[in-house]
Amino acid sequence: MKFHRTIVVMASSIALSSCASITKDSNQPVRVETYNQQNNLVEDVQCTAKNDRGEWSTKTPGSLVVHRSGQNLEIRCQKENAATGFATLVSRANGGMWGNILFGGGIGAIVDHNKGTAYSYPDWVKVILGDNLVFDRKNNVDNQLMTGQAASGEILKKIEEDKRKEAEAAKRQLEEKSAQQQAISSPEVK
């Protein structure tokens, strides 16, 4: 009976351990539009985005297909005779990561973290030429143009603190889930 229960727990963990890998691709499209200081659309601006996984370019309005990562995505938009626009797109853990922690256990969460599938960026941003803006994924509304907030040391520090707290909460949940799974697979001998 104990052997049967252990096999069921192990099979369930393996089956559910790649939740985000199944539901999320390691790439994500990000739409970019550029505007001037008077809030007029500026077309044909060259934008380059990069994170620890690579670098991608597009002309606006356009889309980039970027590799997901736990690191923020930095975008630089330039056009001749215009000021340069900068944007920081804050990466956040997506629903697949939390599903892995709650249902799949640590293996799937680690795999998805390493592949980047556990994270998402804002999906449509408005870069203002001449400004340096921050776009936080937690404020994203699917298929709606997101306006950013001025990038200041205070804002970036708060966002990094929020991300650190999220990571600590995820780690605690992983540890609790791991302890629960160990208790199920290794019941006390009487």
C-alpha cells in the first residue's frame, strides 16, 4: 500500500511539474508604440530590446518577440532628429509559475525559471521619446496600451523590493510543498 501511494505521488508530481512550460512559450510578443512629448504617434522609430537572453529589434509601431526571463527587459528607441526614448519592462512571475509551486512542486518551478517560461513582460507599451519610463507587468491589462511611470531610483528600488518579496514567498511555498510531498512519500514507521 505504501509503495502504491509513493508511485502515485511521484507520477502526479512528474505529470504536473511542467505547468508553465506547457501553458507558456519561452518567447513572448511585446508591442511597442512611440510617441513624442506632445503625445503624437511617431512612426518608423528603431527600437531595440534586450535582457539576459538576447537582443531584438523592430520599427514602430511594431512587435518584438522576446525570450522570457526573470530579468527586466530594457528598450531603447531612436530616430534621427528626435530624442531617444528608454523603457524598462518589469518581468513578473506569471500564473504558470504559481501553478507549478502549488500543484507541481519544485522540479517544474525550477525548470520554468531556468527556461524563462515562468515570467512575463507587459504586452503593449507606449514609449515616449525623450523620457525614461518603467512599465510594471503587475499593472498590465491584456491587449491594452500601457503608459509607464517616470523611471526614478525610488520606483526601481520599490519594484525590486516587490520582486524580492515575491521570490521569497515562492521559495517558502516551494519548501512547504516539498515538505508535504516528502511527508506523503515517507510516512512515519510505527
